[in-house]
Amino acid sequence: MNEMSNRYPVTNRSKVRRLPKRGSAERAQVYAILDAHFLCHIGYVIDGQPYVTPTGYWRHGDRIYWHGSSASRMLRAQTAGIPVCLTVTLLDGLVLARSGFHHSINYRSVMAFGQAAKVEDLEEKTAALNAYVQRLYPGRNAEVRAIQPQELKATTLLGMTIEEATAKVRTGPPIDDEEDYALPVWAGVIPVRQIIGAPIADPRLAPATPLPSHLAPYADGEALDEVLSGTAKAAG
Amino acid sequence: MNEMSNRYPVTNRSKVRRLPKRGSAERAQVYAILDAHFLCHIGYVIDGQPYVTPTGYWRHGDRIYWHGSSASRMLRAQTAGIPVCLTVTLLDGLVLARSGFHHSINYRSVMAFGQAAKVEDLEEKTAALNAYVQRLYPGRNAEVRAIQPQELKATTLLGMTIEEATAKVRTGPPIDDEEDYALPVWAGVIPVRQIIGAPIADPRLAPATPLPSHLAPYADGEALDEVLSGTAKAAG
């Protein structure tokens, strides 16, 4: 794929069929949604059986990384470089219409397709794992205990280059049948958002250990998608 | 499967390999997590390629339903009764440890396996679609305009009986290496929760249309998982 392209290629695999006006292959929109979360659902196939696993991920350009124990079935199956679909969904609201049929949800989602393969090079592996902490908590790597050789060995790191991706977004009020607008039924949107709560210190934390400045963005009441969009930008 | 069993069978497909102490095949725990959300990620396979689609779902006993336009690729592919993996994930918090390696997340998730097949019988289809509105907003069916024959026709309803399912849960503080507890690093949990916002009336709503009592559970500031657990119970 041309790295300078503003859009991902669209093939039979990634073409949005259901309500295509909601779909987009624009790279900027795909990045914006990917950078607004860190938890995805990865789909892969073993012997014809699909598996969908919730997993933390991080992005560097068109590369997406995720990791886990070497014991994980998913990662064992993916070491050979197998096709995956990585989906990220942000639920933004419940859409209530004047008929059951037109009820909907507001959301932002990305389906990204590629071949997942193990990252074996120790230098790249170390850098990528540190990048995950950096992406979530810019500055935290300087404070935590550094990764140990046996931890590096115990961690399987997977990477995939996005071959195709589609963003899908729905916003706004319900769209009812014209004749239904006259009905005396409440219609509108109930917003939903992932919100940060007050930090809970580890019971074994030494008294008077301050909350570090790199956690300032995660203030009580903040929206997770905005925090993560901000830390992604800060991490560079 | 024995309907009276408290646990789903565990086979190679559903066995929890990664940190098995976090896994459970107990039906009550699977139900509790499924009833705490309505948005899942469904994995299916076409020609060896996995697809993961975010979709609304609802549960009746061991049956899970979801729907969409007949135009949807996913539903076209699934009409024959194909293997799917339906995953529901609730993110509960970010877990910050004293080393990058032990960072984690708190969550509740279910992976449910079964064969998805089209529900064609019109009576069952009507009942199931009404059950979706009822599950989200108990009482709302009596107020909205009833489903029309052409809408029923345009909607593809999929159902699957849970053959196997596994719940996985992580709660609590980070688990650090013993020697790391002495480090002067803040550690703990940053809670995350899906929270309801203030309702946004449709701009075309007739003035003075009241917010109906069936939306009372969706009050500003409530947690979506608690609201949905409550409405699932109220819907019966």
C-alpha cells in the first residue's frame, strides 16, 4: 500500500455493505478511532472455528501491536502469520426511535484487516512493549522497574500491518419514518461514555506515595476516549 | 446440553488456557455478564478470513439473538448455520503495576460458541424482535409504533444456542513481583465505567413530550451495566 495514500484500499473484504454512507476508508478517521481506545476484539480462525478475544493494542503508523503470555492459544495460533480482523468499537449512545425498527446505536468503529505475525527481534520487542506503556501513560516508563530478560521471553508480541481498514460511524438523532414523527412517543439519544473514576491506590502502596503527574489526564470524571486520544498524541 | 446443568461443557474450544484461575464455565456467571451489556463482537469466517462485527444482542435462556438488515454480509454468510464466537467485554479498570510487565486491566468477559442460524418463523421473529426492545426498555413496546410486515421482512434475525461459554474476570489491585513492592512507584487501579449521560431529545420531538417512565433507569450518571442488568431482570 502507498504509505502516502489518505485512504486504505477497499476490496470485497473491507467494503461496507450495510448502510455504506456510514463507512469510510480514510486513514485519518481510522487512526482517530484506533487512538481513542486501547481495547480491541481480535478475530482469528483455528480449524474453521472463529475466536474473538478482547485484547489491549497500540498503534504505530499502520502497524498495530498486541501481546500476551506465550501460553495463550490465540498467540500460539497466530505466530505463523495468520489473517486476523481487529475491531475497535466505541459506544456513544442509545438511539430511541418512534418505532422499534428504527432504534439504533451511536458508535464509532474500525475493522482492520491484516496478517498477524510474531515479533521476535529483541530490540524491536523491547521498544514496542515500552511503547505500549508510553502510549497509555506518557512518562511512566521512567518510573517503573524496567523490563527483565525473562519477562521479554515470556511475552509474545504480535504485530500486523493494516492492509485494509474501514471506519464506521453513526451520530445524531433517530431517523424515523416521516409519518411516525407525529406519534406522541419520546425519541432521542441516551448518551453513553466510558468515564474514569477516582484512582484506587494499591493496598500495599507505601503511604504518601504521590499520584504521578503522568496520571493527571486520568482525572475522575474524564472521558476515556478523550484521555486516550490525548496520550496517543503526547506519546508521539 | 443438560438444561439443568450449572456449568457449560468445557472442550478444547472453550478451555481457558491463559491464567485459568480467571476462567469459569458457570452458567450463572456467564448469564450475569451477558445481561450486563447489549453490544457484543461476533466472529465468523468466510473463505478462511475472520470478520469481527460489533452487534446488539439479547438473551433468552441459552439462546442469543441478534439482527440487522438482510443486506448485511455477516447475516448472509450466517444463514446456513455457521460456527460463530460471540464475545462480550466489560472494561472495569486500568491496573497500574510497579513494572510494565504486570500492568493489566480489570474486566468481565464472555466467549460464547454456537451455530448461528436464521430465524424464519414470523411469529417467533416478531416475538424475538419485540423482546429486544423489551430487554432494553421494559414497557416501551406498548408506546412505539408496532412492527410492520415489510419491516419484519427486511430484518434478518439470527439465533444461536450457546453450546459452550466461558466467563473470564479480573478484579482487584495489581499483582507485583514481591521485591518490586518496595519501589516508590504509584500502583493501583483507575476505574473505568460506561456511564449514562443526560437524554438528548430528538430535535423533531413535539414540545412537552415527557420522558417516559420506562426510561427512568437510564438516569444521568447511572452505570450502563447496572441499568442493563436491571432491565434484563425486569423484562423477565
